[in-house]
Amino acid sequence: MAREVCGALRSQPDTEPVGFVDALAEPGECQGLTLLREPDDLFDLRKPDVVIDFTNAEWTPKLAEAALDRGVRLVIGTSGLAPGFVEDLGRRCAERRIGAVLAFNFGLGAVLMMHLAGIASRFYESAEIIELHHDQKVDAPSGTALATAQGMAAARGEAFSRNVPERENIPGARSVQQDGVTIHSVRLPGLVAHQEVLFGGTGEILSLRHDTTSRESFMPGVLLATREVMKRDGLVVGLDSLLGLK
């Protein structure tokens, strides 16, 4: 993902990548740019305007700390972040008037799917989500699935009506849910990122599905967030507000 982001930034006339941070890599170079393990060291050396983060929930707080201390704006695509961290990030960005964008998905089609799911939620009492990702994804359910379910419940104004079986042949078979929306997580080689939202009504099913076939699909959203974060003085959660969907 970092290489994909670097290539996208290089292809634009108004952005220039200046380095990589990777806590698990040997310091040196990557794609002709400085690569260091510690964010403080890279920020002090290269003095970037923005850092784009696609790492994990344990690493992101450390990166954010180093960035905020140096006035570096943040574009975060890491999923599974603790609500407490997000609240603290919003507070600190507001205090320091530093822009940050936290998005659960940078695919424009995925953001539109989430928006449309919110609209449909006003008309259905029952819904489920199937999210499918590659077998190297470290968290489940995906951040996109959780955010979709939360947005659906918010649009509906209450939790969904959910089937709870009298007997589970395998304990926990239907235990994963958010706001009454059961979430099914699939992890297989060959997948990239996919999600289907199913609404059930009397005699009908409404299905909203988005399929990512290449990580290139995330780049328009990443570039949008990178440009927009320079105009902000606080935390923006979700790409939808940057697209005018809120």
C-alpha cells in the first residue's frame, strides 16, 4: 500500500513524497527515498507537510504523537483504532489547529455504498453485512463494515431487528454484530476488499455491493484527503464529508 501511495503522489504535479517510516524495516532507502524506523527521526530530517498512515492500531498512536508534536498533518487509513484514541486525536487537533483525516475506506465506490446503505436503512428493519478481504488482513470485522453498520443505525435512528437462533450448532455462529447488524467476515487468498450490505423486507432483498479489484482504487481518495487536510484545522472522520455527502 505504501508503494502504491508513493507512486500516486509522484504522478501528481502538486505532491511530492519525501520518505517512508517502517518500524520493521532496515533503515536505508525505499523507491529512492529515505526509509527510517522512527517517525520522529524522519519528520525532523525531511520535514513533511502530511504523513499518510496505513499501518496498524498499535503503531498509529505513536506516529500521530510524533506528527502532532511537529505540526505534521495526518491522513489515516488504519482500521481498528480505539474510540478513546480517536476522541483524543480530535481534541488535540482542535487545540493545535492541525488538520487530520481519518477514513475507514478511501475507495470512492465504497464510500458511496456506505452512504446509500444509510439511505436504505430508513426503510428496512433487518440488515446484514458480508465483508470479504485478503487473508493477510489483521483485524475482523473490517473497519469499513463496522462504520457501515454504525452509520446505518444512526440513519435509522435505532438498532436493527436481528435474528437470534434458538440453537447455534457452533457456538458464536451469529454472535458478531453491531447495532443489530450481523457481520460476516471472509478471509481468503485472491480477495482484495469487498463488501455487500443486505436488507431484508417482506418478499424482497435489497443488495448493495462494492468490489475492489486493485489497490489503485484507493488512490483518488488518498489524494483527495492529502489535499483537503492542508485546508483543515481539526479532525475529519470519513471521506464522505470531503465528497459533499454530509
